[in-house]
Amino acid sequence: MTDNTTIINHNNCPGQDILNVLSTKWVPGIFKVMHFNNEPIRFSELLKALPGSNKQSLSVALHLMESHSLIEKRVVREKPLHIEYNISDTGTYLLDVFKTLSEISTINKQKEIAAV
């Protein structure tokens, strides 16, 4: 008897790395806030826009996003010195992915409601 089961090694999956980033807490919310803000945003503004977040978890998510070139960080050397974040050109490719995921979620919710 032959076993047709394929063992998938997630370490070799080209998209797994980015999926890990996108599944990190606060990353989808950060994308949403940055997308609808439509201009560079400060850390403190992100913190206010994401209820339940805290400085440490937000910093970790932003650093992860920056290390994967999904956002850009800019130090503004004005008084007071501050940092602004913006979606990078690479990150803008993911906006369509989030839109598609949202549409799928809406369709699934409509199916659940119709089934009741």
C-alpha cells in the first residue's frame, strides 16, 4: 500500500516567513491604521489607535514589520524629536491581500447568517 500523504515542511515554504509576520499580534491593526491614516503616523498615535496594545508589544510588531521592509521608520529631528512610520512600497502590496481576506470574511459571515 502506498501512502499518498505529502509531508509539508513549512520551513521551505516561500510565503511562510511573511505569514508569520502577518499573524503577529497588532500587525494587521497597524496596517489598517496606517492605510486609513494615509500619512506618516507617530508611535503615540498608533498606541492610541490600537486599544489594548502597549508600548512593548507595539514596538516588537513595528520592529518586525520594519525588518521585513513592510514599513518605513523615519526619525524627525525637530523639537521634540519623534519617529514616524509609514507603509513601504513593499508593504502596499499586502493591502490587496488584506482587502481580499476581509471580503472572504464578509462572505463567510453572510453564509453563517443565511444558515441560521
